[in-house]
Amino acid sequence: MASTERTDKLIELVNHIGSTRKAENLIKSVKNVAPTHSAIYKSMQGSGTDYIVQCYIDDLLTAIRNSS
């Protein structure tokens, strides 16, 4: 189970982006592969490991920086 701090950061980023589907597409634009939107959603609910949630956070931050 991921820490509350990481889960909260992921929720903040997804809310900023607009949806889990948009987050999936942003990650895919950076990595050419992405978790499903439902996997992102489940991680937002706390069912991911710290490592997985941190990877999502890092990928989303990279995608946001690249799209600016």
C-alpha cells in the first residue's frame, strides 16, 4: 500500500490533468507505454505500492514539463 503522501500527490496531479484517461495518454506520450486508466485510478485509491505510485508521479511530472 502506497504512502498517503504519494497517493495525495498522484491525486493532485490527476486532478490537475483532468482525468485518469488523460493521465494515461500523457504518460503514453512520454514513455510510449502506460498503465491503464483503471490502474491509475486504483493507485489513487491506495492500492499501489510506493514504487508504482512514484513512477506514475515521475512520469506525469515529466509529461507535464514536456507539454509546456
